[in-house]
Amino acid sequence: MAGGKHILAKQNAQRVFGTAKVGDRGQIVIPKEARELFGIRPGDTLLILAEEDTGLIVSRPEVLNHLANQILSNVKNEEK
């Protein structure tokens, strides 16, 4: 499949990179295309969030830090 064998769907900024098997030690491999797109390198720390009904979210911690700053800024603006 041209453009990456793991990319199953591509709409706007949303992508599906395929599946990952969980190994005996609970490890998964993030597909190469996803690592390249998001600049994930060996040794990087990723944040794992979960919601029982919807599943897991894997993100770089700084992405959520930026989101938290936006939320706090909006709260400040609403208080004025």
C-alpha cells in the first residue's frame, strides 16, 4: 500500500495507523509512520490516559500541558 502499510484511513488530521500486539511484558510497538509523524524517539516519555468506556489515549505530556494552559486562560478570561 503506497504511503505506508499501516495507515488504514486518512481524513483531514485524523489517521488510523493500524494495530499493535501487546507483548508478554505489556509492551507495544508504535508504528513507524506514527513515530515519525509525532517525532517520537527512543527514550521519550509518553502520557497514558484511560477512560473505562472509551479506552486509552497516548500523548506527549507537553501536548496536554499546552491544552491545560489554554483551559486556564479561558477560565481567567471568563472571570473578567
